[in-house]
Amino acid sequence: MRFSPANWQNWSQWWWLAGAVTIGVGLAIAPPLTTVWWLLGLVALGLALADPVWPVALAILSVPFQQLVELPGGLSVTQFCFGLVALRLLWQVVRQSWPRPGLPGIALFGLIWTLGLAAVLTPLSRIEAIKETLRWGTVLLIYLAADWALRDPSRVAWRRAVLITCLLVAPAVTALIGIGQFLTGIGPESFAIGNGRVRAYGTIGQPNSFAGYLNQAWPLAVGMALALLETRQWRTARFWGTLCIIGMAGISLIGGLLASFSRGGWLGAAVGVLAIGVTFAGRYGRSMIGNVITVTLMTGLSGLILLNSGLLPASLSNRLTSIIENLRPFDARGVEITPANFAIVERMAHLQAALHMIEERPLFGVGPGNFSVAYERLVYSGETATWIKPWYDSRGHAHNYYLHIAAESGLIGATAYLIFLGSVWYTAIRAVRHAQDWMTRGIAIGGLGVVGALSGHNLFENLHVLNMGVQFGVVIALLATINAGRLLRPEPE
């Protein structure tokens, strides 16, 4: 029997009807909670098939809540969204030719390849090495999906608006939760900072990681606000409405960052502020850049004077003073540990442990994801321990991502990461030059601030955890697609 296209269309309608009936019967007999999850999953699947921007948007929104909800089968919400993103990419591959990934995509693929090589050659846990490599693979997945969704010139404007909204809303919600924790003192005793207050940690779980997440969001709000103010459309209601929304998001994000009391987060934010200031002033000439640098230096000097004046609260002044101590290297093995220097000495002990791992395996490291495995391994006669007394348990990272990736993936992996980071910097600077309207200019200024804040904060933390790479991957895609000459033809309806 031969099937014509018309016959196939008739049969496909019956298949759709049979599938709908089967799903309806299954939902009717399933437990209520399972029914709710299935309905939400079907809605998410429908959105993913409707437009390529929606699965990426859902992945962004899921990041702050990935540890709060566990789906059937042990999946997190973010992992489910990764599946939707991959499904949509496969759907597009069938219908369209694969676009060029751009410089950041190529550099990111090279980084993943070096991590995979280090994972194969690791003498420790290959399972942990593969897991860490796959985590970076999800960053590439999100980048490619967002990059492809933003290549259609007929739909790029509203897709950018959707992604920017999600990139601001999700961190702003968890920032408000963190501010509430700080004000009410709700949190673990280890986060206490005195006067009934605790360090904000939001839904992320750790104040430093929480600050790292916000450092990838507040520069976007600041950049969008500066670009909108440049338009000077004072008399339009749309201008003031948009500015109020962006302003509220920015205030929430910066407030959450301050409430985290994360020293690394504050220093990273300072790098982000400097990057935004120089970028914004660059449009008005070298003299304006000099003025921005002068104002920055004067602000820093005024802050030092205020810090030594005794007018600041003790908890804040002690936190700021300890930043200098964190920047001063010393040998953690010969320091007498006190409650006042415990955190600083522990940080230095982990930095020294990372240096020991680099000395042990300089080229390929101990293996991606194997920092804690190498740190806590048993020591036999004649061997030198990686850990430093009395810290026998690892905190999971070296408190400096550049040393961390060198310890896990060797100098080859660290070089690949620096090349990737350099490609992102180049893409961000290029985006500033190609930005034409206020939205793309805001993305370029804010994106450069995100890259600066992440680069600075990574000197003290590991920000490539807890699927925060979703946020960073989408920011990179937004920057990489600002050049209108690289957009694809409109997608078919």
C-alpha cells in the first residue's frame, strides 16, 4: 500500500489523537503530585517545541531553585531543562544547517577537549573527572542553544528581551531572599556576623557562591540602565517603566551582594565596576576614561579613610580589613591558628595544597573534579601529604579557580581556560564596538562587567559550580551575536 502526503497527514492526525488520549488516561490514574509534574513537563516541552528561546529561558530560571525541588527519577529542575535544550537543538539540526559556533564556542570546545584528555589520564577517579567534564559540556550546550536562537534577525529583538529578563529576574528573586535572611538572621550559626545578622546565601546555600551568582547579574542591570539613560527619552512612559523595572532588579542584586559579606565577591564586583566605568566612558573620549579612573581611585582612598575612622560597624570594618590579609601570601604550616585567623589560614592551606598537586602532575593535573579526592587521599610511608594540618578534609576547591583548574587539569588545562576567558573578553570588547541600539549597547556594557566581575571573583572562589555556567553561557551568547552581520536568515514558520 502506497502512502501519499495527504494520506500521511491524515494518519499523523490519528497518531496525535491517540497520543493525547493515552497521556490523558495516564494523567487521570496517576497520583496527584505526579500528575502535576507531568503537566508542568508537558507545558515545558510545548514551549521548547514552540520556539528555541524558551528552553534556554527555563534553564536560566531553574538555576536558583535546582536544589529546592527534586523531580521523579532524582533529576533536578536544571537537568530536566538541559534535556529540553538538547531536544530543541536536535530538532533544529534536522531542519537547518548548523551555524558557526563563534570564537568563544571554539575556545570552549577546546577547553572541554583538554578536560577530557586530563580525565582519561587521571590516576584517581575517572568518574569524577567525567562528571566535571560533562558540567562544562552543559555550558557549551547552553551557549550553542542561545547563540542559535539569537541568529534570526526577524526575532532577535524579542528573544534578547526574554533572555535579559530571565537573567535579571532569577538572580533578583534569590537576592531578595538573601536580603531577608540577612535582616532576620535566619541561617546557620557559621554564617553569623554579629548583631543578630547572618551572611546572605539565598537559595544557593553558600554566601560566596551566592555572591558569585549575583556578580553575573548586577552588571547587566547597570549596563542596561546606563544605555537606557543615554537615549534621553525622558517624556515617554515606556522609558520610565523600563528604567524602574531595571532599577528595582539592580538594587535587589547589589543589596544581596552586599548582604553576602563575601570579600571575594566584593573584590570581583570592584573589577566589574571598573570594567563598566571604562567601557561606558570610552564612548566619550580618553579624557572621560581618565576621569573615571580618577574617581575610582578617589573613592578607594575615601573608603580607606572611612575604614580607619571607626565610623563603620565593627562587623563591616573587620570584613573589609581582612581583605588585605587574604591578599598576603604566607606559609600556613607555621601559623598559630586562632578564631580570628582561622578562615584565612584555611584558605591559604587549600592554595598550598593546589600548588602541591601542580608540582606532582604539572601537565595534566590530578584530574578534573578530583581536587577533593587528591586532597583527602591516604598517605603511605615516604609520600608527602597534600593536605596541611589540621585541615584533613577538603572544602572542594582551592579558593582560587586559576590554581584550581591548574591543579585538576594541569598547565595544559589552565592554558585552555585562559584562552577561553581571553576569547570572551575579546568578544565582549568587540560587542561594545558593534552595538547599535540601546539594548545591544546595554548588553555589551553589562556583559563586559559580568566578565570582569567573574574574572576578579575567581581569584578567590570557583564560580563554575552549581550550574551557574548557564548564566555565563547565555551572557556570552548575547555578546557573540551582537554583530548583526553574523545573523542567519529568518527561520521558517
